[in-house]
Amino acid sequence: MSRVLSADWVLPVEGPPIEGGAVAIQDGRIAAVGRASDLGSGTHYPDAVIVPGFVNAHTHLEYAVYGGFGDGLADFADWITLHIQRKGRIGWEQYVDVARLGAAQCLQSGVTTVGDCSYSGATAVACADLGLRAVVYLEVFGADPAPALEHFAETREHVDSFFSDRVRPGISPHAPYSVSLDLYRACAELGLPTATHISESPAEISYLVNGEGPWGAYTDLLVPHPGTTGTRLLAGHDLLGPDVIAAHCVMVEDDEIELLAATGTGVAHCPRSNAALGCGVAPLAELRAAGVKIGIGTDSPASAPSFDFFEELRSVILSARARARRPSVLSAAAALELGTLGGARALGLDTEVGALSEGRRADLAVISLAGSSYVPVEDPAAAVVFGGSPGCVVATYVDGELRYEKGGTDWHELTAAAHSARRAMLAVPPAARPVAAPRA
Ligand SMILES: [Zn+2]
């Protein structure tokens, strides 16, 4: 089956913007990208821009309703205790309900691919249900490889029927302060795509290097501090590489940036999460200059406020410009590239997605600029990045299939189910009336 979508602008990302552009789709792939005058108008979206679907390189969809949990708590012990208490109040079905809401919010924000770290595996179910492309990195923790890999095998088995070409399995040894070197090695031996968290906070660095700080009390018995940073430790044991994506990388020195670049390791840059948790601002300009493969991640509402990818793109630009004290350090077009093709590269999916070109998967978002202060359009990338929001997303396609349509996809039941899980976690009585009443 073939069809054509057209709009005022098409931003292929790999190649210059096309005014009056169109994308031809056949069997879930892009058959051609060009002018509507050549390809036909097909389904025409007025006042809109067609972009490659955003690639959200680091998420935890199963934390979609954790907004505000522990916000501002300085003491890590209090923060983690609160999260453990609340998580314990819900079960598997509710994990899936929450992850479904996370997947829906991503599609609503123009995201077509996520790199998701999931402890329960609920993300695989949610992404399969909603048609969101994903690498689901099943999380493992601890010092002893045997029980951790047993947990991994059980979780993978539990959700195995939800994996496909679109929703692929991976593994996530959580972080160098919560996972031993032995467990990292055992994970690497599985040969799966891998995600981890590196150099996120000052507390992490001080624990790993000196055994000091708030992490010490929680991890000392579990995972001994190695006397060096996560990047140096993993690189020194051949545990970084093109199949690995590292979230955060806020506190990295020049030699660590070189190690990330030389090993071809992907980095998921999450500026809102890093700012909200008081971790700092990652050296994005330095990472880019070194040639590190960088994508953008929203992380989850457990730290950043939302899966709103437009807010994340703006934060990428604002934090990079503030850090460098130079507005030319990152353009809107460069941020858009990081949020699409950059993320696809970091996840190892760039031959399939990340740009609009013949042969790639037809993953794309249609963004309306109607009412934006960026019209009439001077720079379409700036209009999307600075002027866009989930409310501007008209349609999101994955594999050429419409997975979200403004006004046509409501997700009332799904939202109500996720809210009910949040109420259970907050341990408050149900609201007197439905939170998401169906529209008349
Ligand atoms: Zn994370």
C-alpha cells in the first residue's frame, strides 16, 4: 500500500529543508522524499512541518506517573525510601498501565522511538500495544551476576511475546555504583544492545573514586567502589562500545570524552533531568566536538517533569548556550538533528530511522505551526524546536501507520488506568469523579 503525506515544509534532517514538501510511503518504508509538485499532495497537512519522528534516547516509561515524587529531597536515603514504598503499592498490571501512558505521551510528543530502561519489562508490552518503536533495556542491579541474570531471564521470558522487529530487547546494567564489574561483564557476554547510567551526579563520582558521600552507605556492601569513574572503569575493561548507550555523562573530563568517542559509545543527553536533580550541565559542545554519538533523552517524570520532547530540545539549546556563553554553540537545526538522527545513531538504529530518506522506516511526526509566533516561517527547524509543543503535533506515524492523531486518539481509559495506579502509589482514596471523563 502506498500513500503520500505533504505539508508546507518537510525537514528530512539528512538534507536541506524542502518547501512544499512531500513524503511517499510504501509498505511501512519511505519510498521518496521531494516536492509535492513531483510526488503529489496525498494527505495534505496545512500550516505544518513534517519531521522524522523524534528518537527519545533515554526513558523509563514505567515511571510515567511519578511526577513530583521526592522532588527537592536533598537526602538520597529519603528519596529512595519514598520510591520503594510507593512502587511496592502496585503490581504488574499497574506497571503496564503506567508504561502505556508513558508510551502514549511519547507518541503525542512526536516521538516514534524510545531507548527505555525497564525493570519490570512493562515497557515492552506498552510499546507493542501502542505501536511505539523501542529498544527495551531490561534493568539489572547488584554485585552477584547469577541472581541478576536470573531476574533478567525471567523478565525477558515474561514479556518475550511482545518483542518484535519494532520492539527489541536489550539489557541495562544500571550504573557503576549499583552494578559490579562482574555483572557488567556477564551482561556484555549476552551480546545484546546495552544501556547504562554514567557520571550523572557529584555523589556518584565521590563514591566511585573515594568511597565517600551519600551512596556509600547503600552500595558499599553491595558493590565496592572501584577508585575510578564509571567511564574510565568500563573503558578500561572493554565494556564500552557501539552497542552501549550511556545516559547522562554530566561529569566527564576530556580524557573520558575521548574514551566515549574512541569506543563509539552512544550518549543520551538529558538536560532537564540533570538540572532537576541538581546534577549539573553536561559538556554537550565538547562531546559533539569530539565526535561522540549523542542523542537526547527526557528520562522520566521521576526526575524531569514530563516526556515532552519539545521542552527537552529547548533545554538542550538553552543549557548548551548558557554553559558556553555563546548562542552560536548550538542551532535549532543542530538540536533537531540530535533529537532525531543523533538518537538513532546512539541507539544503533540509524540505518532504519532518524531521518526522512528513501528506504528508511516511515517514522515521522507532523507538527502544526498554526498560531505560532514563528509564522510566516523563516527557519522551519527553529519554528519546530522553539515554537513546537505536544499540542502542535497533528499526527505521529510509525512504520507508516498512524499511531497518534490530534483529536482522533483520546486514550481516556488508558489515562484513567494510569491515574488509578498513581492514586494507589500515593495511597489516597479514589477521586469522587473520574479523572478523565469521556467527552460527550
Ligand atoms: Zn535513567
